[in-house]
Amino acid sequence: MVLEYAWLIPVIPFAAFVLIGLLPRRTLFWEDGGGYAIGGAAGALIISILVIWDVFQGHTLTTTAPTFEWLVIGNFSITFGIWIDQLTAIMLLVVSVVGTLVVVYSGAYMHEDAERRRRYYAEIMLFISVMYGLVIANNYLMMFVFWELVGLCSYLLIGFWYERPAAASAAKRAFIVTRVGDIMFMAGIIILFKYVGSFDFGTLFADGGAATKAAFAESPGLLTLATAFIFGGAIGKSAQFPLHEWLPDAMEGPTTVSALIHAATMVKAGVYLVARSYPLLVQTPDSLLFVGIIGGITALLAATVALAATDIKRVLAYSTISQLGYMILGLGAGGFIFINSGSAIGYTASIFHLMNHAFFKALLFLCAGSVIHAVGTNDMRLMGGLGRKMPITSITMLVGALAISGIPPLSGFWSKDEVLSSVYSAGSFHGMFFILWAMGVATAFLTAFYMFRMWFMTFTGGPRSEYHAHESPKLMTVPLMILTGLALTSGAALFIGEGFRAFLQRAIGVTGETESLSGIALDTLTSPFTYLVLGLVVVGMLIAYRVYYMAGFNRAVFATGVPGTFQRALENRWYISKFYDDFAYKVVYGFAKLSDLFDRYVIDGIVNLVAYLGANAGAVIRKAQSGNVQRYAGIIILGIVVLMFFVLFVLPWGGW
Amino acid sequence: MIPLEYWLVLSSLMLAIGAYGVLSRKNAIVVLMSIEIMLNAANINFVAFSTYYPIVHTGINANGQVFALFSIAIAAAEVAVGLAILLTVYRRYRTIEVDKINILRW
């Protein structure tokens, strides 16, 4: 059994991190540590593949996994261990494949950063290592530790070019905004621990979560609160509305980092958390509805903002937020299906989409990186006509755009259809999901439009600024081609072997028969909704073709009247970012100013008053020292009289 | 036998008169004399209570009388020192009016 050695998966990249960080510079060889980084990523990839293969054979390692005591408090101990099930296997697949390809790609992409490549490779190894740690954790506390480390690494890498003010502030923003979610996650864990007395998944998820519900029998509302808080962690990490604004800003980091954050690590951690917490979430339908609504809103909102973005990476960033919204929406809807019919289709659909999205989004980002590498700018308005100069990049990016738009038979088509159809069927258990389904369909239409807007603006037409573009080196194009292959084929996972649904549903304890594989295909291909979505996607692409490819369309009509208002709102990201800035500047800064005044005048005032009294009271009191003996004597006699009066009359009156 | 209260009234009056003298007179010699009157008021109290001891308790107790003698001796020494101080004060300031001598002040 190789599963018991799964703990090596995070250890190998961590060892690479330590080596790159500590070895003398001349022993780092190629690309200042790039060799060690590729070695670390590849080592983890090999063990991951062995582990995944074992899981495909039907083995899992959950409650019986080896653990070690991390912390002993009296007779209570916190143990760390590993938890390998089907969900973990999918996450390992995503992180290892995308992580390794990104590191290989970095070998060429980061070449110009010279001395700083060492820091880059060290940080990226740590990032991959802690992400592995997060997905194999067997309790919430361990998960939280790695969760925070993922946040730290994203801070370091987003702010990699820290001398640029935009990068420094984007890094801080990512760190602070996700922190809001992290606090909620921690609060959720604390509530669970208070009632159940354990962090372990094995204890919390016993009997499919029913044991935890029983522990909350006296106050079921708190379980809802706990699960909602845990989802709050995912809102922060997975950039869901209203904490989504950090992700587009995170584009200030190197493009490889964006690819890693968007496809494999960071934002996928939030979705993974929700999927991992499924046994608890299905005990609380209110939280699930909340999950679904947040997902639906995020999907649509982010897709609209992507329509007006001009930075190629921001388009991709908003599309990531939008696709994450799909996954979250699918998980919320899947929970209702699971509660009411015991089927895991929504759950498997979401994770399927997570996997497919990882491949095509990594592809899109690395293509964008290739373009930026060639052109030297992020602004699509300055690009154009790159298709002839960069044939490999343009074709691979076209595949990515087709995949994310959901054109059959590419991966995005299958998973998006799975998600939307499960959301639709959840509608029969809660009417809200019909609305969310409609939002999802609208998002699919918008997605097709903005992805092709981006593609046409970048690769077709004529150059709109001076540059000498050239195709990127092999080290960059080979990972692109591998990812293209995955984006083309990963949708087939739905039909390989026992099928994705039957494989993954065991992760949440569903063992019943699933629909036959041909039945799934038939359902997808005969459902009218599939063709509705497909039709909208094609219309979206055609509109993009008309507006951004064919000559003679005057785009100025968007800038005036009602569409103009709309466009300005989109360009300002629905003013959400501005709202946060204003909130921070006016409310928080105002409050800080108020506190400053309070400190300065009230607190300091008291201190200064005491000091003033000490310094100046003497000037008054010393006047008593008149030097006149008779006055002293008079005071003494007066004192004696008062004392006698006190002893003779006041004390007896008081009962002494 | 003269009742104890009479002696106490007498000594209270002497103490009050002495205190008045200390507080109101300007001449340091008179102040010194007023202090002597206050001391003697205390002596009268000692002797009076000593005399009345056998009436309240059995036996004789001369502690009060001894104290009175002791305080007379101290008063004599005090007057000697006090007058000596006054003499040097007079030599230095050419006055012995107590409200004029106030150099020990802020």
C-alpha cells in the first residue's frame, strides 16, 4: 500500500523549498534553483500518481490512517494524520499536474528575474507543499494550519515584485481580505470543537455527519452557524461575493503564480473545504441554500465584470471567480439533492468542474503569460494580431477558451452541463434553485462572449502598438500543449472506467448504483437545456465575433447612454472595489481618527493631568509653609480640636 | 476636699489661656511664658489625678507627682534653651517679634 506514504507528498516539495532557500548560490545550478523546484514538484507528482492509482483501485485511507501526536494538553491530544479518499485523490491530481507544469513553465518565464528566481522557486515550492498538506489533512486544525500557510504563500508570491506599489498593495489586500474568511473558518471550527470535542474528520463525519448533528441536539442553530462560518472561510479563499475583490488585484504577481493560484492552489482550497465539509453541510439545509445563493451571485456578477475588463489577466481572474461560483453553486444544489434523494450528482458535478477548470484555467493563464512575455503589457487594447506570430499560444488559448465556454466535446462542456443540470434538478426541492439556474445559464452565455472577446482582441486584427512578438521557448509551449491535451480530454473522465460520478460519490458515503455511463451521455445529449445553453454559448461567441473581429462595428455605442452607464459600472467592477476603498478610507479611517483623538485628548489628557498635578500642586501647597510659627501652632491646635471632636462625637455615633 | 472637676476646669482654663497667648502675642518672651502656663496646666492635671487615686483605687500611686516634677525640670531646661535661642535671634535680627521672624518659609 502506497497510501501510507502519502505524507511524503508535501514533504518532497518542502525539502526542495528548504534546499533552495539554504544552499549556497553556486550549488543551485540551473535557473537559480529551478532544477530543485522541478525535482520537488516531479517527486510529489510521482507519489501522487501512485496514490491516485491506488485510490482508483478502490483503496482509501481515512479513519485508520497513521497519525502522530502533535500537541498534548493534559489527557487531550491533537493528532495530525492523513486522509486519503476519492476527493483527496482528485485534488492531488489537480495540484500535482498543474503545479509541476507551472514550475516547468516558470523555468523560461522567470528567466529575466535573475537573482530573485531563487526566492521565487523557494516560495512556489512552499506554496505547492502546503497545498498538498491541506488536501491530505485529516482534521480541521491541521487543515487550518495549512490553510493559513497557503494564505501566507499567496501573499508572498502576489507581492513578488514588491518594489511595485500595486503589487505590494495587492498582496496586502489578498492577505487581509482572505483573513476575514479565515476568522470565520476558525470560528466555525471552534464551535464544532466546543460541541463535539474533536477536530478529526473521522469523529465529525461519523455516520455521514449524523453524529455531529446529535451532539448539537440542544442547539441545532449553532450547527447551522458553524457550517455557515466554515463556508465563510471558503468565501474568503475562493473569492466569492462579497470577498472576491482581492483575486483580480492578485494579478499583480507573476503570471505563473496567477495560474497556480487560480488553477491548483489557493482558490481551489475554498471549494475543497466546502466539499470536504459536506457531511456537516448536508445536516444544515439553511447553510446549503446560503452556499448556493452566494455561488450563483458570484458566478453572474464576476462574469459581467469580465465583459468590460481590458487587462488580459483580469478577464481571466473574473472568469475564475465566475467558475468558482459555479462550483460553489453546484455544491449548494448538490446538497439539496443529496438530502432529498440521496444522490451525489451535484457534488460530483462540482468537483468534476473543479478538475476540468484547473486544467483549462491553468492553460489560459499560461497562455496569457506567454502573450505577456512576448508583448510586455497586460493591456489587450495594445495587443492584436498575435495569432500569426504566436501560432502555438494562440491555438492552445483558443482550445482553453472553447473549453471554458463549454463547447462539446471539450471538458468544460461536460462539467458545466453537469453542474447546471444538477442545479436545475435541485429546483424541485427548493424553488430558489430555478432562479440560480437561470443565473448560471446567463453566466454561461456571458462567459462565451468575454472569452472570445479576449481571444479576438489578442490574436486577431492588426497590432495596436509597437512590439516585436515571437513564439515563446519550448519550455513554455510544451506545458501549454500538455494542458491543451488535458483540457481537450479531461471531460472524458465522466465516462472512463466506472465513471466519475460512481468514483467520487463514495467520498461522501454514497455507494448505490449510479446511472449507466451511456445513460449519462444520453441524458446530456437529449436534454433540451443542454441545447439551450449550447445555443446561448454559440450566440455569445458570434456576438464577440461580430463586435471584435469583423470590421465596421462601431464600439462607441457602448460608451453612451444607458449602455454607457452600464459599461462604466462594469469598468468600475460594480463599484464594489470602490465601496471597499471608501469604506476603508471613510469609515475605518474615520473611526481610527476618532480613536486617535480619543487617545490624544482623553487618555493622554488623564495622564497629563496627573503629571501636571504632581508638577504644579506643590506651587500651591507650599504656600502653607509661611514660616510663621504662630500660624503653625494655630493649625496644630485646630487639628487637635478636630481630632477630639471626631473621637468624642463622631466615632461613638458610628458605634465605635 | 476640693472636687476633681474644679482642678480640671482650672487646668483647662490655663491651657486655653496659654494657647491664646502662644497664638496671639507677638513678643517671643511672652509666647515662651504662655508655653510655661500650658505646661503647668498639664502639671495640675497630673497632680490632681494623682491625689484622687486612692479614692478610686486602693493604695497610693505617686506616678502623677513624679511626672509633674519631671515636667517642671524639663520646663526649666526648655526655658534655658529657648531664652538662649531668643537671645541669638535678637542679636541677628534686632527683633524678637515672632511674625517678623519667618525666614524658614517657601
